[in-house]
Amino acid sequence: MSLFHRKQKILPIPEGFTKEDIRTESSICTGETVIGFFNHADRKLYFAELVKSGQDIDNFYARYGIRRDSDKN
């Protein structure tokens, strides 16, 4: 246990998105994976973050205070 552990601030889900809009995408060329909120209208990923491990995906969900139901991505 760390003495200087900061409690992570929960961010609100961005306006216009829901937890169902979270999607992971992988690059065909480099194989890099990103996670973010997918906009169906313009087919773009917003608030995207690089994923290096499964822990990064868990951290993304925790950052927005969303409980990860299943591995549907």
C-alpha cells in the first residue's frame, strides 16, 4: 500500500456517448490497438487512448466509472 496513493477522479461520459459506444480498434498496418467512444454518424473514434495491455482497457472503463460487463469488443 502506498502512502501517497491518489484517488482517481471519475470523469463523466462525454456528451452524446453512452457506455455502449466504447469500442476498441486495431490498425491493420501496425497492429496498434486503441480504445475510445465510437460515433456512428461519422464513423470515428473519439477520446481514443493507446492500449498496450488488458490493464489499459480496464483503466479506461474505470476512468469513466463504467463497469465492464463482458468482452464483446
